[in-house]
Amino acid sequence: AEIVEIIAPSNFKLNNRFNPICGSPIIKIKNNGSDDLTSLTVDYGVQGQQVYTYNWTGNLGFLEEEEIMLPPMDTADFYNAAEQIFEVSISDPNGTDDEYLFNNSTYSTFDLAEVYNKQIVIWFLTNKRYWENSYTIYDVNGNEVFSRDFDQGSILYKDTLELPPGCYEFVAYDTG
């Protein structure tokens, strides 16, 4: 088994649409073995903070890859770290020792997500096909906490939100 890359959290420019984060890391793994890869253990976390463990199961054939969204980490782990370094390692592929250990761990540097201590105001300008526009805000566990559809085109909508302390993801949609 191999860790191909850390997609998030990472400062790597090609992954900037997934970053910054303060919740669920995303990694890509690959099966370099002749047997199908059906399980492995993933240990991950911000350097100097709590180490999290995830037991992955799936079915990857020879040279197949898969992106894994790991369970969320405590937001405090991101902000209390001395340095913004995310570390990840894999072990126990199919419950056995890996024959090649040099691609089983890696790290990435990352930037912290913005912190807002009070209410936030979202300004959203719809295009002429307003029925194709919407946005949703999700909490760290992927639960929808606010969603907005629109009823007019080329209009600037303003929404004022007061969310409880936590980590949130803003996703803008355009179905066209």
C-alpha cells in the first residue's frame, strides 16, 4: 500500500480548492501489491497534537487508487499546534506487514482556515439563470446548517448568519 498524496490539509497549489480545512482530511492511497487491497490502518493528525486512527476497508486491485475522506479531527488540533504540519501513515495492509515501508508515511504543510468570532454576512450575486444558483453551509460532520436558493437573477443577496463556534464549509452550486 502507498500514500500517493495528502489532498487536504495541504498548501499544494493543485489542491487549493479543497483547502484550507479544519475538519476532515483527505488522502489518496494506492495498491502496489499483487493481491487486492481490502483493509489498512490510517494514523493521522497535526504534528504534536492528538493522533487519530481510521480503519479503511475497500477493494483496490493492482495499481488502483482511492481518495479517502478521513473522520474529522478536533478543530483545536489545527489551531493549538506549534506548526501547521499534517502527518499521516498507513500500516497493516490486509492485516499483514507491508513489504515496502518507504511510501507508508508522509506530511504536508497547511494554512489555517479563517476564524470569525462574530456574525458573518454572505453576499451572493446570482447570474441570469438564478434557478441554477444556490449555496449550502455544512458543519464539520457534514450536516447542513444553512442553505439558500434564489428567486431572481442578477440580484445581490445578503444573508447574516450567527453560527455557533465550530468549523464550517461553504459550498456554492451552479447546476448549469
